[in-house]
Amino acid sequence: MKTAFIRLHLAVLLAGFTGVLGRLITLNEALIVWYRLLLSAIALWLIVAFRKTVPLLPLKLILSIFGVGLIAALHWVSFYGAIKYSNVSVTLVCFSSIGFFTALVEPLLLRKKLAWQELALGLLVMLGIFIIFQFDSQYKTGIIIGTISAFLAAIFPVLNRQLLKKISVESLVTYELTGGFLTLSLLMPVYLYYFPASYLIPNLPDLGWLLILSLLCTVWAFYLSSYALQHISAFTVNLSYNLEPVYGILLAFFLFNENEKLGIHFYIGLLCIVSAVSIQLFRVWKSHR
């Protein structure tokens, strides 16, 4: 259990960089995700080929994994879209609502009883987002998109936990990111028609940031969080990912001076979210003592 928590926290730390990278990369949000998945899928298939562990799975299972990969891809597109419409800090705070959505989605998908304590903590996070939404009206569009992103992000870890009962972490990550790339590729012409991009090919700085985003913040982080899911509930994993805003927001403050653009209500909302995360982590630590 201790090893799983260490891996989970390292994955969260890497995830904290993704919002900053989304701000640094100048591509359209869908193109950021498309290149991210392309580079990640190539890296994963090279790894399994080198290890001679190419996973051969039934077609029905592959299609199921591809479906989860699409959900992950759409989560990332909306995540980076929220950054474009607001900023890194606001988007990462909205991402914290993943705990609330997981408390609802996990019992529904797994057909188990609703955990009222988890739902209450999720509602505390939603209260924090509501406070920011009410008083920082300039970010409303970004907040809505960011909340949609969090809802999508709450779904695929729950589904991953079920898939990990059938296949290995390596097989899951490889097929899932490949499926995300292929399904997003089918949607790209429609997306770019309604949301045209200034340019399609990344410049040299963008390519460097995309490599960091793909290899470190995607491939490695996916491995770490997937291993953690084998020993920790999806709700705890998702709520622990609420520490991602702490790292991301601090980086955004340092690199982009976003603290100069945020009012007192942002910090009140953030305090609600940090409180919910702290309470849940204490509950988990106490239960496994």
C-alpha cells in the first residue's frame, strides 16, 4: 500500500505540470492532445516491442479499451480548452470537482452503495468552484469547460480499475492511448472545422514541450497511476489528484504571475478544495493504519 501511494503521488506531481505545458504550447487544444497521444502511443509500442511483450487481446476487449481511450482524449481536449478560455489556475481548480463526480459515477458504474462521506467531500469541492464561478465572472466559460473535463476524468479511472482485473497495466496503457489517438483522429476534421487552428504543425519549442508532455507527464504518469489503482480505490486516486492544482497553481503563479489576476474569492474556493483533499487523505491513512 505504501508503494502504491508513493507512485500515486509522483503521478500527481507529474500531472501538475500538464496545465503549465498547455499554456506554453501554442497549438489548438485538440492538436495538443492529438500530438500528445501520437507521441505517447509511439513510445509505448516501442517499449513493448523492445521488451518483446506485445499484448495480443480479443477484439471485443480492444474496442472496450478504445472507448475508454476516447473518454480520456475528450477529457484532455476540454482540459486544454478550459486553459485557453481562462487560465491554468482556474482550470486546475475546476479539475478538483473530479472527486464529486467520482462519488456519483463509481457507485453507478460498479453498482454499489453511495458513499455519503465521499459525496460530502465532493460537495465541499463543488462549493469552492461555485464561489469562484460566482465572483470571477470573466472565467465562467473556462469554468464550465473545466467542469466538463473533470466529469470525463472521473469516468475513465473507474473503468480502468475494472479493465485491470483482465489485463496488465502495460497492455491497458498501450491500447488505451492508441485507441485515444485513433478515435480522436476520426473526430479531428469535424473539430477543426468548427474550431479552426492557426497552424497544424508544431514549431520547435512546441515540439520540445510536447515531448515532455507525452513521455513524462503521460506515459510514465499513466504507468504510475495505473499501478496505484490496483491497490487503491478510484475515488481515493481521483481525490488525491486534487493535489494536482496545488503544484500547477504554484507553477502558474511563478511562471505566468497568475496570482496578480485572481481575487480573494479564488483563494476562498481553493481553501474549500484543499480542506476536502486533506480530510480524505486523513481518512484513508487512518483506515489503513
